[in-house]
Amino acid sequence: MQVSKVNALDYEEFIEVFGNVIEHCPLCAAAVWKHRPFSDVRHLHEEICRFIDDLPVAGREGILRCHPDLAGRLARAGQLTKESKREQEAAGVTSLTPEESQRLDSMNHSYREKFGFPFVICARRNKKEAILEGLRTRLNNSLEAEVEKGIMEVKNICYLRLLDLVDHEGVESRL
């Protein structure tokens, strides 16, 4: 979609198209619609990031809670969003060995118990080995560090999802 078409979307259409660029959080799209016109996809991303950054810590933690566990219960039940399903498949976490699956489930549980939200990583920019190692390493972080790291990963996921939706010719595909 051309950015001119993005800018022409009414509120409901905008939410329908961009409501899941932040997983299960259409509020983010709703909050940035008023900032139209966007000059390009990067500008749209910057507005979403600004909205997230302006949230209190509890709001940022809430955004993290909207994400599913990697290869978790929702994935096994076939209940992921189409975006999450594609991202987890690309990272290889949907084809884990039984041992890897057990290890991931155990670490996901430990992570959620410690921090109160699921481990979030940009699966499209990682493979299962890096994800498992990242989870193991990040379990040692403080809550503050994990909120910051998790939100950074949410922003990366968002940017890639925006690139899937909006023409980005001439715009850097990496943040």
C-alpha cells in the first residue's frame, strides 16, 4: 500500500489494517491515526514508537503481555495471529525437537514467573538457537532491563510488520 493510501484511510480502516502491528494492541494504531499524514513507513513507525515510549511502565508491560509465548500453548492450539504464526515458523520454533520444546517451555515458564510477561524477541531476525540462547541469557536481567529490551523487540517486530503492509521503496529495511 502506498503511503498516500495509508494517509487516506479513515479511522476504522486504519485500525483494521494496522491494528496488529503491535500484537493484539490496536490501541497503538488508534493513537497514531491522528498524526497523519505520514511521510513514509518510517514516519509511521516513529509515531507508534513515540506513543509506546510515552506510556507509563505499566502500559509498556501491558504491551509485552499481549504477546504469545514462543512455541507455547497458543501456537500448539493453532491460535496465533497470522503474523505471529508466520514469524515463529520463519524462526524455526514451530519445529523444535522434543528436548528443545521442553527446554523452551521451561524457560518460558521461568521467564513469565520472574517478569510477569512473556519473553519477546523479533523472531524474524533470529533463529531457534539464538532465541533459546537469548531467553537463557535474558532470564538473568532485571525487570527494568527486560521491559526495555522487550519493548525494543516489539518495535523491531512492528517495523517489519509495517514493511509488510506499506510500500517502502527508498526506505531502509533495518532499524
